[in-house]
Amino acid sequence: MSDTQSLQVFQPPADFVSQAAISGMEAYRALCAEAERDYAGYWARLAREHLSWKVPFTRTLDESQAPFFKWFDDGRLNVSYNCIDRNIEAGLGEKTAIIFESDDGTVSRVSYKDLLVRVSRFANALKASGVKKGDRVVIYLPMSVEGVVAMQACARIGATHSVVFGGFSAQSLRDRINDAGAVLLITSDGQCRGGKSLPLKPIADEALALGGCESIMKVVVWQRTGAECAMQAGRDVFWQDFVAGRADFCEPEWVEAEHPLFLLYTSGSTGKPKGVQHSTGGYLLHAVLTMKWTFDLKPNDVFWCTADIGWVTGHTYIAYGPLACGGTQIVFEGVPTFPDAGRFWKMIQEHKVSVFYTAPTAIRSLIKAAEATATVHPRNYDLSSLRLLGSVGEPINPAAWMWYYENIGGSRCPIVDTFWQTETGGHMITPLPGVTPLVPGSCTLPFPGIQAAIVDETGTELDWGKGGILVVKRPWPSMIRNIWGDAERFKKSYYPDDFNGQLYLAGDGATRDAQTGYFTITGRIDDVLNVSGHRMGTMEIESALVSHPLVAEAAVVGRPDDLTGEAICAFVVLKGIRPEGDAAKKMIKDLQDHVGKQIGPIAKPKDIRFGENLPKTRSGKIMRRLLRSLAKGEEVTQDTSTLENPAILDQLRRGV
Ligand code: PRX
């Protein structure tokens, strides 16, 4: 099927509906109506039913400091207690919480009881080394049980964690440690991915040596690969020595519902990544509700979210959501293409995965692999354990949706295309599998209680059938609370004056179907790119490029890419002459490596073009729309009469 063929509607299968947590459209509408009638009462009811509180809250939503909203703020609870202890108290102590599969295929299991001991010992060690409630701890670890343990241990003692994706560079790690003012860093000697052993501690050492990380008192090093690594006396300690002799139980710190559970840095439209600050109570509520309603999680399910704990998806749908529901989940260290591109399908077969959640980029690359090599085609595997599929991170094109539906879901499993963001904490617009008729490529309807809408530039809500700017009309429990250390930027980014500070601006464009009101996300409306489901700011990449000694100026735009959704395309003006031929090729490689070093490999531009200048308006503004046309290889239809030097368009049109 091509992406432009007219789309079929897929009704929820009757046997799914009959057992689903939210069953049928009437049940969905009843929840929406309840929220409409009594917004605070609706969320209060859910927070009481789905979370365990040490001190029950009496206040639900405080809007007095809008847009700095507070939820359940006089209540106290602990996330780690909700994720571990309460499951043990409910008789699930022996149940497998985590099935860990390493890169080389070794499998280990962690029960809820084991998890309590591992988290408690690490939490006690953190306390003994002086980490207190509210201190920030940076976690720079590969996909591992230890990663989850470290996050849960921070939550247990009320320390605020900030996980930095293992693919980020020393400079990026340094900037995040510095911005958060972290007191402790947790890392590993290295990581195993795709049969290779890659260093991590040396990058952490480089980050700390860059300066600005003086707040770090201690570095805990988990030995994953066994690679030699330098240990600085007095500062660095191996994980096993850190936890040695620590007690098997740690009393949870009962924190206020608004206590910051974590910071997670994400790209915005200006150069500096922002530390998205999440709460304890509201965040956890949405993690639990979406696990139960979107993923319909049942006691016997084996849940697998393939994200990395370095992204928000790995926070909500690995470190917290599945555990808070007493689920069994897979944590996978490796990559989908090692030892071959049948790895995911083999793991689903072996572990009898029933709910599978991945990104469109992964699906598209596995389609390509299956078409090229018959032995890795999913038809070679028994995928009958699957009952529900999910997609996240970027728009899923209808052709990929159909392949996923037919080849992975056996035309039997609903697909939940979940639209959300680092800032939203959990799903915002998504099908519910026992409710929503599915249309490939559409994320369908808001999660019950979420009031999403499409508006024009003045903030006026548009009729269905029209495209515009995606907003959320009311605060919701799991929303971002602040940008760490930058309240002004928080207001400007998410509650801009253009909308009288009344609407949450997601930063995406969307359309609504004229008949069904279904939402379809059309992509970012700011200078943020989405490459393989990873958010990258164009200005961040531009700053990295101009930090190269030979670069005078750079402009970065996105262009559509069949595999990665969007690809990074950079237009560069060098100091000195414009290179050609082999010199240009070498320069491209140098610049790609430079960006990789500055930010991380995910930010390397796929396409770099050199010009003697960049196209600018008379007032000196770079004509980005024109660059986007050039990047796509389209005819330039914009007015170019104001260009100083139209010949540069020809230079920039040509790749090397
Ligand atoms: O553009 C939207 C896209 O990813 C952005 C959020 O990126 P991030 O904060 O890194 O979080 C990704 C994982 C939740 C959004 O602004 N996006 C996310 N999910 C979808 C999506 N676009 C279309 N469809 C989705 N299901």
C-alpha cells in the first residue's frame, strides 16, 4: 500500500473490547463528560483510585500561580513505594518485574522482591554518601536493570534524577550536569551494543574535565564491559563497593506531590536544551492511567517498550509506568539489527511479549531489512503472543502502519499511535484499544480528560476539517512544571502571550478530520527537527557547526527522509574558499565528526552543502523556507529578488 491510497477504518476487535479496561465508545464518552462536568473532581477521583498516598491530598488543582500549576499539592507519596512495595504488599513479590536481555542474548529476571532489595541498597548508599531530598543526580548509563534501579533509588530518597542518553557527547553531558547542579553522577565503564563494546566512563571523565561540574562530589561506576577505566581516588567508586554492606530496606521518603521527580533535557527552538521538570504525584498518575487505558495492561501481560531510558518514553513506559501497575516488562540492552534484523521478532517469540511499543523509524528500517533478507522477515517467527501494538515519537506513515498491522500484529492487534512529548509526561492523543476505530496515520482522539484543540495564530479554536496549531486548553496532572532554572523561558515556550497565556502550546501542527474529529499530527511548527523520533534543535546543531574553527556561518533545516522521518541538512559557509571535490568530501566528514563530538552522533547532519554565502533577506534574516526547498531538491518558488547574490542558490542546490 502507498501512503496516499484512501484509508480503511479498523474497528476494535470484539474480543478485545469485551476485556478492555475502557470498553466501547460510550465508556470513553462518559469519562470525557465526567471531566467536562467536574474537571478537578475527575482527576481527584482517579488519583485516589490509582495511587497509594501516605498523606491524602485535599486540594486537587491550584491555578493561582498559572501557568505554574499545582496538582494534589498537600498530599504526600513516594513513587518507588508505588512501583515496588505496594505490589509486594499485594502478593506480587515473586512476580517477575523485569526480564533483562543483554546485547549478546543473555537473559536474567528480576522479581519485585529482588528489585526492592536492589533499589533499597542503592538508595541507602546514596543517602550514606550525603545525597539528600531535592539534590540532583545525573544518570549516564546504558539500557540496564541498573539504570532502572538508579532511577527508582533516586525516587525513593526524593533525589531528582536527570538521565542523559548514553549517545550524548562529553560536552552535552557537561552542559546538563552544569545546568542541573548535580551532586552525583552514575555511569558505567562502557556499553555493549550491536556486538561492540563502547566506552562511557572515559566520556564522563572528559565531561567532568571540561569544567563547570564542580558540584559533582562522587561518580559511581557500574562495571558492564569490564574495560579498564581510570578511577579518580576520593571521587570515583565502583557500584559494588558503593552498595557493599548497605541495608536491604530503605524507608521511602514521603515527598509532596509537587516534588520534582526528574529533569529531562530536551531540545527547543533556541540553542540551549531545556531541563523539563516533572512532578511526583501528577506524573505518576498519568503513567499509571495510560498503562491501564492505552496499553490495557493486564496481570499476565509481557510488556515491551523498546525506547531507551535516556528519553521520556523510557521514563514513563519503562522506569515507572509498567512497575507502578505491577507488570512484567522486557528491558533490552541491544539494537534491533544485531545479530540480525529479526532480533525484535525473535525476542517477542521467546518472551511471549503481548504488548509491544516501538517507534516508526524502527518499523521502517525493519521493513526494509525484511524485504532485503527473507530470513529476518517476521513471518519466520511465532508472534501469536501479541495482542496490542503501539507507536510513538513521530508520525507513522500509513504504509508503515499497514505493514506493522499485518505482519507484526497478524491483522489481529489494535495499534495505538500515541502522540505526546517530553513535556506532557505521558500520552495526550491516542486511540484506546477497546474503544477507538483506527485510521492509519492518525493518533485519533484525546486521552480522557485531556482537552486538546486546534487554533489559529490568534488562539481561536478552528472548526474540524481545518489545520492549525495544536494546543491543550486546560492544565493536566502530568504536565511539565517548569524549565529548570528558567521560569521565563517556560512561560514563553509553552504559555506564550499570543494566546494570553491561556493555552499550552505543543509546538506541533495538526489537522482534525471533518467527520470524526480525529487528530493527525503534521509535524513541528518551530525550529525543532524530529530525526528517527529524536528531537533536535536546528540552532543547537548550528552552534555546534560554527564552533568549528573553519566555519563562518551555518544554517540547518530538515528534509523528509523515508527511513528517519526527517534528515538534517546543513548549509555551511567556510572561512576562506569554498571547497570542491575531495576537499569538500573531507570537510563534510570533519564537520559531521565535529557535530558528533559536540552533541552526539544523532545530531550529525546527513547532508552538508557549502556556499560562499547564505540566502538572506535585506534585513539579514536567513531565508529558511528557501533552504528547505533546496534541501528537498524542489524548485525554488519563493521570491528571490532581494537576494544579494542569486548565484549562491546554484552552489547550495548541488550536494558534493
Ligand atoms: O512532534 C511530535 C513528535 O515528537 C515530539 C515530541 O518529542 P519528544 O519530546 O522527544 O518525545 C517523544 C516521545 C513522546 C512531538 O512534539 N511526536 C511524538 N509522538 C508522535 C509525534 N508525532 C506524530 N505522532 C506521534 N504519535
